[in-house]
Amino acid sequence: MSHQFKLGQRVRQSRASEASDRNARGDTYEVIRLMPEDRGGNPCYRIKSASGERAVSQAELVLA
């Protein structure tokens, strides 16, 4: 599977992700690194916002 998002794009965590991580709710992130696929074959990303950085899978993101 290939990466859906590109460096510099703005993304948000999907609603299902936000429910499990209330600290990230509503934050807009910038894609800062494309990472290899996880064990399930989902592309991963390093994303950054004013509240910090995190690594997430493509399934957890939507375009902002």
C-alpha cells in the first residue's frame, strides 16, 4: 500500500482515534515524515502539532 498523504499536508486524527486519545482531540497536524508500513501493511507517518509529535498509521488520519 502506498502513502496517501504527502510531506507538509495538514491532517487530523480520525474520530475513532480521537475518542481513544482525548489530548489530541481537534488538533491539526502537519505530516513531517513518511515512515515504513506497520505489521498490518498500513503506511505510517510522523506528524507534528503545537502540542507535540507522534507516530500514527494512515488508518488513523483524515485530510484536514
